[in-house]
Amino acid sequence: MKHPITYILAILLMFAFYSSAVVAASYEGRQKCSSCHKAQGKSWRSTAHAKAMDSLKAGEREEAKVKAGLDPKKDYTKDKDCVGCHVDGYGEKGGYTIDRPRRQLAAVGCESCHGPGRKYRGEHRKGGQAFERNGTTTERSRLVSRGQDYEFEEACKACHLNYEGSGWAGNKPPYTPFTPEVDAKYTFKFDDMVRDAGAMHEHFKLDGAFVGEPEFKFHKEFQASAAVDEEKGSGDDDDDDDD
């Protein structure tokens, strides 16, 4: 072998390439989240977000599609102008793709709001375990530094307000055809929507494993309400996650 260093460098470059490809797959899929957060997962399954991909299928939500100028007999599940707002991570590394769809990303799930979980999920689990062992808390900023989103209003607006004239600064094509002009029910107000268990999921009493800023702006309100529900016997305190 005349150039051993050249071959070694080539092998190292190949290793770096494949390693980066693995790391780039930052979306975990909702099964990873709901394996611990069972109550949230169960509640989410009955929401509109959970059925987001199904609504693109032919014959689904026919009246709404006709109002929006869409063909109710057409299957839009592979339409690149539609899919992005009905799945997790479309167009992002590790997110949903039309060519190789992952069922666990085919809906508006946990990571659409809380951010791609590959980097922060491990820290999240360790934080929960530390709290269970000895009451040690973890700063939310530690999770934020690894990609967890506690202020996800912009993520919601990217779909619900992505139409011309909405006033949202991030508007860009392809625009959503479901606007308030089509039906008043498409008027989007984040503060109302995030309180709607039919849109998001029910909020449960959390143990308090994570502390500090950023704190979701309705965290205290949701926790107070969840505590009341828990006293009535309808709450769930088995989860370590935060809003």
C-alpha cells in the first residue's frame, strides 16, 4: 500500500459522513414520547391534530375541502404543498418524507410543538429519573439547549396563519387554503387553541422535575387546573414532562 495515510483519511471521512447522517435524524416519532407520557398520548389520539394526515385522504372532510376550493375526491397525502402542515418535521432533517413516510411522524404530534426530540429526549428522561430518585430538579434551559421548545406559538402560526393577509410576518407559499374567509372556524387564536383539549391534548398534573425559565406562559394555569382534576380523580401525575 503506497499511500496508507490517504486510505486512513478516506475511511475517517466515510465514518464522519455516516455518523453525521445518523445524528441528523433528529425526529424520534411520537411513540418515543408516549412510551413515558401515556396519558398525554392517549388524550392526543382523539384530537384533530392526530387526525391531520387522515384529513388529506380522498373522501375525508368533503364539505371543508369544497369550501376551500379543493377536490374532495383527490388524495392529497402525497401533495408537497399540503403535507407539511399535517405531519412532523416535513422538510427538516429526520422529519416526515413523502418518498419514505414514517407512520409515527404522520400527524401533527409531540415534536411539531415541542421540537425534534433526538437530542433532548435522553436529558429529559435523566431529569425525570433524578427527580424520582431524590427530588433533584433540572433547569429547563438545559433541555432548551438541546432543542426542546417551550414557546411554540410560532410553530402553530406557521400553518394556521400562513395565508396572505393574516398579519403573520412569516407568511410564504404554499399558503393554506383554510382561511377565515372560507369559514370563521379557521380564525386562529393561539391562547384559545392551546387551551382546547380537542385540538392539542389534555393537560395533566406534573411532578415538577423541571424548573426555571423558559416556562410556558400558561404552565401555572394548566397545573392549577390539573391539580383540581386530580383531586376529583380524573388527573394523572405519572409523567415527568413539562408543557
